[in-house]
Amino acid sequence: MSNSARVSVVIVNYKGVEDTLEAIAGLMELGEYPEQLEIIVVDNASEDGSFERLESYQPRVLVVPSKKNLGFAGGCNLGASHASGEILAFLNSDARPEKN
């Protein structure tokens, strides 16, 4: 087990589940943080089946539904309110983390 601090990463999804799933996969490939990484995805009322697809990643990913589109900042705030990590990070759904 690594001595790294627990990191909570918040991703906001709005009708972009394919990008979001790729971002999640990229985070899961980060070998340094297997137990210390908390992935939180806020579904910003996508209403396109995104929430149901994201739910299949639970319990590894905490999926937080929003009844209305809160915008990016509001979605980040909602996700942050569910975070338990010592470090909080935000990742755009179309971004990919670098292993290094």
C-alpha cells in the first residue's frame, strides 16, 4: 500500500458519457492510487441514459445524480460535497490523466 494521500477526483458529466467513461478508465489505470483514489461522477441531469451507464461502475465510482443541470461549477461543488479525500481534484470529462 502506498503512503500517498487519498485523492478525490470529481468529474461532471452532461450528455457525454463516452468521454466520461474514458476519463474513468484513465483514472483507474493510475497504478499509484488504487485504494487511495476516490472517483466521483456527477451526472448533471443528462436524461440520455448516462446515469444508468455510469451506475454500472459502482461501487468503484460514486455516481451522484443531479435533478437539474447545475452547470460545471455547480456540478463540481455537488461532487466535492461527497468527497472524502485529503486532496480534491477536478477532471473535465474529456480530459485524460497522465500516468506520470
